[in-house]
Amino acid sequence: MIPMRRHSQYMRHAALVGVSAIMLLPFYWVLKTAVTNENIYAYPPRLLPESPHLFNFVDVWYFIPFPRYLLNSLVVSVLVVASNVVFNAMAAYALTKNFPGKRAMLLLFLSCMLIPFQATIIPAYLITSKLGLLNSYLGLAFPLLSTIVCIFVFKAAFEAVPQSLVDAARIDGLSEGRIILRVLMPLSTAAVATNVVLAFIWSWNAFLWPLIITREPTMQTLPLGLARFLSYMEDTTGALYAFAVMVLAPSIFVFLMAQKEFIRGLTSGATKG
Amino acid sequence: MPRWIMSRWVIVPLVIAGFALTWNGYVALNDGGRIEGRVVDASGRPVPDATVILLERHFVVHNERQRTRTDSEGRFRFAGNGNHSLQLEAETDSLGRSERRIVRLWFRAQNITLSEPLRFNAKLP
């Protein structure tokens, strides 16, 4: 019986390893192309890199101001993530309360989700301009400081917390802000993790808005840098893929470092009664 | 020892910071922009008084940056290089042009001595 169970376990693990390998293959291909100058359309494709080197990374570092782009992207992403967690939690807490016009407010939020960002980009630009935030970090982060999808993520998580806990905290003398911070947020780690991941990905990948509001190359972010790099280095696939690896590396690194917390946060919400 | 010191959130950034500091120290000690090498003919004899051209990569093209001449032992030396992607070529009236050598550096202005000499396809008379 035991060998039978062990055998099925081996099979399961072998299947998982196979699926993982298939899923990681595109990443491997990007990495392999980054350390060679191989044509990605070459046939038959080579699985192993031939005479790998790291000079494509050196090219990326020096041909464009990569450290500056990285810093800009990091600053904007930190601003977006922090403000999303704070503002969305506050908005979501308000939406869990009953107040006149709540239904209209929810409908307004939901209908706003239907409007694509491209349709509102001119008013967004004009507002940012009037506020004097063009070509600034705050301006770059401005449209993503709070996102409706993430407000609803928080709202759903807050509504799952028993009202008696909130009432008990209020009887103990906690202010509304402290109720969010001390009671609701610790019980909504899955929502916090979702907010952090989504806000980070959206701001890290944003292209159109930074393209419109930046005036100087020193304020550009990594996606704009990638477009600029493409226009300069049209013949070097290796350098382009090296750029992609360097853009991906920080987020993968942060994810691997925080993997345990992310998984715990995402699964605790799913298994709680 | 406090437990937080052994956290991966402390150890990994410290290791990265240590690596970055070491690398920057190495760069600071080796960024004189010096390029040295030799020029030989097809039989391996040094070629004196050959013109050596240093070309610098500028995105997709290579532009000539400096020229120098080899000494009686076929040695040459460039100073003040500020690029990381180069090409070197030698030429004389009698031997024509040598192969063009691609030189990739790990950082701008890295001091380097070519391990293999620039070689002409023809022999000296």
C-alpha cells in the first residue's frame, strides 16, 4: 500500500515538474537570448545558449540612463502602492457604512470602471497640469493613486469581518481610522496583498500616462526607456532581452523575498471561516 | 544577537550592498581608460610603426575615436578611453589592414591589455 502511494506521489510530482518547466520555458528563453545574441527565430532552435556572455547587460546599463529609469519607476511604484493601500482602505470602509446616496455612489463607481483610461486622458492631463504636477513623480503616480477595482477588493474584505468586532473596537474607544488600521486591515491581509500586487504591476507597466506627462528624459520610467532603447538598438535582440530581464528582475526579486507573506495573505482569506 | 539581524530582509540587502560596494571599489581602481596590446604580422613578428585605430561604438555604428602608432616591438597604448564597447584595427602601407578586433569591457574606461595581438594577414618583407 505504501509503495503504491509513494508511486502515485512520484507521478504527481513528475507531472508538476513538467508543468512548471513548460510555464518557465518563456522566461528561460528570454534569459537565454539575453546572454547570447541569438536570433529568436532561428531554426532549429537551440535549447542551450552558445558562448553566453553578460555584455548585453553592460550595453543596457550604459547606452541609456538605466539607473535613472529604475529609480523613477521605483519611486512612482512606491507612491502608487502606498496611496492605494491607504486611500482604497478608507474609501472601502466608507462604502461599508450606510449613508444617503450610497447606492448611487456605488453605481457611479461601477460605471466609471467601464470608461477606459484613454477616454479620460485629456481631462486627466488638464487637471494634472492645473495642479502643477506635470513632469513630477506625483504627477506620474496621480491617476493610479486610487483604483476602483481595488476599492471593491477592500470593500468585500471589510464586509467579511464580523460587525461585532468593529462595534467592540468602537466601544473600546478606537477612532474610525484606528478601527481600519488595527482591526480591519490585519483581518484583510489578502486584500492588502492584492492591492499591493495589482498597484505595483499597474504602475510598473504604465506607458501611456508617463509618455504624455514627462517632459524630460530624466523623468522617464522603465517602459518609456524600453521604447527609447528599441528605437536606438533596433538590431540587437540580445540587448533588448537583457533590458527585459533587468526590468523584470526587481519585481521577481521582491516577489521571491516576500513569497511566503504573499501566499499566506492570499490563502488566509480563502480558508477563513 | 537580535533575531532581526538573521532575517532574509536584512541579510540579502546587506549581501547585495556588499557586492555593489566591492564592485564599485574595483571599478574605481581600474577605470583609467588604458588599452594596451601588440601588433604582429602573419608569421607572428612584431610590426613597428603601424597605425592602430580605436573605434568607439555609438548605438549601431562605430566611430573612430583615437589613433596611435606601434613602437619598435609592435606595442601600442591608448589612454583616456571612456567607452565600454570598442573595436581595434591596425594598418600599414605595406601590409594593408589587420582584422578588426571587437573589444567588450565590463565597465567604461576599464584598463585592459589585449591577450591576443592584432594580426595582419600578410607577412613583413
